[in-house]
Amino acid sequence: MTRVLLDTNAYSRLMDLATEAKDWSDLATNATRYLAVNPLVAAPHRSLGEAGEQLGQPQTAVAAYRTLLLLAPPDPSAVSDWRTW
């Protein structure tokens, strides 16, 4: 269990750094890695959706946001604006 926690913490930090650097490809990569470890967390779905938007990959963005909606966000109308969460 400790290994999983360390992996998700590392991927979360890498997603933060990629977002700050506007490195959308790296953001998508690390969000996907995080989801491979734990697909029931909202943050990597939001990140993958944002990366898909920025990379011009609407199918990726829509799939990520649809999954995010299944996780019951506090305000479904704000799904594409993850900063409101």
C-alpha cells in the first residue's frame, strides 16, 4: 500500500509541475499513469481533460470529463473549469 501512495503522490506532483509549465503532453502522460494506479480519484481525470483540450484532442478531453462526472463532482457545470473544485 505504501508503494501505491508514493506512486500517486509522485504522479500528482508531476501533474502539478506539468500544469505550471504548460507541458500538456507531460500532463497527459502523468495523469494516465496516475489513473493506472487509482482510477477513482478526480484530479487526474481533470488533468487529462485539460491536457486533451490544450493538445487539441477533444476525444480525450470528453472521455476524461465524462468519467469525472461519474465521480459526482460538487458542481457538474464546472467540470471543464477544474479550478472551481
